[in-house]
Amino acid sequence: MKALKQLVFFSALLLVATSCSFFGNLFGGGGAPTAENPGQLSSATGLRYNDEESGSFQVSEFEGQPAAPNMRFIEGGRTVLGSFEEDLLSNHDNVERTVSVASFYMDETEIANVHWLEYMYYLGRDSSQNPAVLEAARPDSTVWVGKLAYNDPYVAHYLRYPGFRFFPVVGVSWVQANEYAKWRTTAVNMQLAQESGQGEAGVPAGGRIPLESGFVIPDYRLPTEAEWEYAAQALIGTQWLEELQTHQRLYPWDGHALRNPYGKQMGTFLANHKRGRGDYAGIAGRLNDGSLITNYIYEYPPNDYGLYNMAGNVSEWVMDLYRPLSYQDMDDLNPMRRDGFLDDIKNYNTEGSNPTGFTSLVSDRSRVYKGGSWKDVAYWMSPGTRRYLDQDSATATIGFRCAMISAGTSH
């Protein structure tokens, strides 16, 4: 009997050792396979990965989503979107509602003049590009022109003069901002290919690097309205214990005041905005926000996600098509309006559709922009306020920043 027990014991040990050996070989070190450590063999078929002689399935190395230039991680979660300001215009177009937003990345600053000049340089350097492509990328510098004002120097100087390099680019339409995001995705991924040792030889014709390669970033794009509003609120800074937030925020900072209440910067404004009629910067010797027009993209304190100028400086394009009832016709997970679904443009008095001559400005080309600008009063700096403009329009008060998904995560 004793001998039988010993035999069973040693058989069990052998089985465990065999299993450990198998799973160690299968998963490359023990434990279940992961994206970063898929093992040498398929957990579904047992077939070997990356065997060039047999032409087996190739599984590239992966160390997580690469760091993307200028991007800050925005941890997603549940929030209440909507305007907490008094609805002065009685638009009722951003009524409060609870949604969940997946984690994503967002530029810590607005896209600056130097970034746009870099973009135009590479478009122009590529001899295969049609000259019309470069021309289409030029910002509209005439947005500074005023019939009853002398802003003419900004027409020639704002984009190109070195002193304005890190001021936000303006005069850029929603369409142009999207084209920039596409170019930026290609430019950054080509650079990552070089750094990974792939070089140009490892990049397929057409310049599109396969997602399976393991070293590319997801696409840069405009943020959705929900993402932008969520990031501007930065309620991660109001957490108290588990899933409790002490308060909502009227602005991207705490309180109802527009001035810094703490430290050496006490009394200074927290954002670049128009203080009142005719008051853009205060009086000489003690300027309030220090900015008659736009300002340095790193000026003013960042919010709790590390994002600069989510209120003031320039308003910013977001991805969404504008509809006044977007808050009503929505998904409560990652909401975004991409077209007229459930709210057809026929519901509005578009040009030529109304015999009375009244026309609505809402159309299938109306895009939302968020946040106040240097030319706006404080009301528009509340994250929940929203406005819209035709996607081909440009002004001296609207710029943009890019966003990017957090790929391979469940939150």
C-alpha cells in the first residue's frame, strides 16, 4: 500500500512538472498569456509563433501603447455632462445627463503656430504633393481683419513671427484640423518606425504601418464633445473616498472665482478671457490676465489632468455635429453625434426651405466648438457651454487640440 501511495505521489509530481513545463513553454515563463507576453505557442492551437522556416503566424513584440508626443492620459469613468451655468441664451441645448467616457489621451496644449508651420513645411517639401494640398492647409490670416479696428499687423505676423511660435494657431477650420490630425498620425508613426529599427524598409507602400506591428500609436483626431467636456471638468481632482466627489465644477478649477486664491499668484486670473466690455487685459502696470489677444499655450495653471487652457485663450473644435437636442438623442457610453440620425436636417428651416425667409444656422455642416476664448466673457469658459460654426469656417478665436484612444484597455 505504501509503495502504491508513493507511486501515486510521484505520478502527481510528474504531471505537475509536465504541466508547468508545457505552460512555461506555451506562455514563455509561466502564467496565462498576456498582450505583452503571448508566449511561444498559440493557446488555442498549440502552433508555434514566429517560426520563419515554417511560415507560422507572426506575433510582434508589444510593450504597451507607445507614448505619443504632447499627450496626457485622461482616465475615464462616469460623469455628469451638461451646463452648470445659468442658461443665459435659453438654448437648453446641453441639459445635464449621466454618461461614461472611456479613458483616452489628449494634447496638454492647444496646437501652436510652430506646429502648424512644421506641418506646412513637410507638405511643401514632399514633391509628390499637389500644390493645392499645401494651399488648402494655409490658415486664413484675414480672420484678424476688422472693418472698424486696426488689427492688420496680426494678418502678416501672427502665424510666422518667431515671437508668436507657441501661441495657438487660429484661422483654422474644422476640416483643416482633421487633415492635420491625419498627417500627424503618419508623421509620428514613421518616427516610431525609425526608432524601433524598422526604418523605411519596414513601412509598406502608402505609408500605413499595420496596427499589428506593435509599435504604432492609434490615430490622432479631434476629441468628441463628451471627451473634451470630461477632460475640461477634470473631476479627478475632486475625489473623496471611494466613488465620491465633493463637488461639481463651474470652470476647470474649483470655485466660482476667476482669480487664483492661493500663494504667490493670488489674485491673478486663471484664464485668458474678456473681463468686460472693452476690457481685454486690464490697465497698464497691473494687467489682469495679461492678454489682449491669445497667449502662450503654457500660460495659466493647468487643470487636474495637466491640460493647459481648457478655458480661455482659444475656443476649440470638437468632432461632433451640432444638434440642439444632442443631449437627448445620445448613447450614455462614449456619446458622440456624427450625423443627423434621429434629428434630420429636415426638422430645421434651412436655406430655401422656409417661405417666410427665416433660416436656421443648423445644418449637416455645423460643428461644435467648446471653451471660451480671449474674446469671450467668462460665461463661455464653463465646460458645458457649447456653440457651433460651419466646418469650413475659421475665426481668430477658434483653435484645436487632438485626442487619441487608449487602446487595449477596458476602461
